[in-house]
Amino acid sequence: MSGKHHLLGLLAAALLTACERPAVVDPGTAPVPAVDSTAARPFTFGETRTLHSAILGQDRTINVALPPGFSPDSSTRYPVIYLLDGSADEDFVHIAGLVQFMATYALMPPSIVVGIGNVDRGHDLTYPTRNDSDKVWVPNSGGSADFLRFIAGELLPFVDAHYRTNARRTLVGQSLGGLLATQALIERPELFDTWIMVSPSLWWDDGSLGGRAAAWAQLHGGDAETVFIAMANNDDMMRGPVAKLVAALKTTHPPFRWAYEDFPYETHASILHRAAYRAFEWEGVE
């Protein structure tokens, strides 16, 4: 074989060997697997925290919705709306959504919503009653004093420590939650600035809370408080004691602000969302 043919043979063998070797791929240029854009992904609406209450002797869950743009590193601080019956399967989602919607269109300020989850609703939201029918309906009633102590001494400081809050606080309660909100207004008015009581169950204990309203108004009728009361078309049981509360509110004077509205097309079960919208809307009108 001539030298020329020998050289060609060596080159052919080398090319064949190279073709048989697996290609070495630079990891930096490796193709990225395609992402299935139709795959389900979690939709994050808020966050959930658990705090242990030494006052109640139990763990308590809160659900928190933060306003768009919230950052723990920002200097911006936000008002907080505290929602009774605030479990994920109760009123938290629709009220937090309402607040987000209204803030988007400048109908209310961007706000943090804190839903207070229930453990024993009938116990936490009621004070002791002398009415035997009440005791049959809610056998484990009478825990509201400790629940208010938990809110004042543990929950409010916890939220202020973990989120960028300002001094504005609102409490929203419906039915038994409205009963507790009314009790808090009368007994602990320093805890919140705005009180939204929707179909409050003031029939509890033969309407005793409504009977305390006049004396309370004499002491606090000039405070910088904001109160909104809403009633549904079938709230007959509580109209008497609510009327006493409204009569007491009529004796207040600025800077105290209050409003009462009937919702004739809403029932006790359906009123909360529409009433909350109206309350937030009214509160924003100076």
C-alpha cells in the first residue's frame, strides 16, 4: 500500500471511531424539557398562621389576606380588618375578596384582612345567659369574656408584630359574631375604631346587651368611633334590643359616626356580603 493510501485509511478509521463515540453535551447548553402549561398549579389567596393562646389554652388559627404590593420591607403600613367567623370555609374568602376588589377601585384603603377561625363558635361568641332556651340552643355558651381577652392580649399584638399595621382596626361580626362585636364595643371600645355588626343576635340573654347601650352611650358618645349596623328581612328576634342600641346611638355626637340600614331583600343567611360592601363604602365617605 502506498503512503497516500495508508494515510487515507488512517483518516477513515479515525472518522469512524469518532462517529461511534457518544456526543459530549455541555450542561450549560442542554435543552430544557418543555413545561406543560396546562398542568394545575396552586392559587395562593392568602396565608394561614397558628398561634397558641395561653388565655384559651388552645391553638388558634388565623387566615390573613395581604393587600397587593404588601412587603415587610416597605415603610407602608395598613389598616387591619378583623373578621369573626373567619375560617377558610366560612366568611374569610368572600370578605377578603370584597376588600381586594373595593381597594382596587379606591372605594376603600388597601387593608390587611385577618379571619379569626372558629373552634367552638357558640362558646366563644356568647356571654353567660339566664335564659333557659338559650342554654338549650347553645349548651356550651358563655366564653366571650376569655375570647375578648385573647383578642386583646394575644391576637392583636401578634398581628401587629408580624405585619406592617397602622392604628386603624375594624371588627366585623354577623349573627353571634355581631353579638360579640356589640359586647366588645360596650365593654372594650378601645380595641377597635370601626365596628360592623350585621344581624347581631342581641336577643341573647333576653336582650340584656341592648339594655346596657344607653349607659354606655353616656360615657362614650363623643368617642372617635365608627359603628355600622345592618339588619335583614327576617331578623325579627333581635329588632327590639337592636332598636335600644340604635336609640342610644342617636344620643352620640361627632366625632362619633354611626349608621343603621335595613336590607329588605336579604335574609339572615344572605346579608353579610352585601352589608359589608355597604359598610366599607359608607365608612370611606368623610
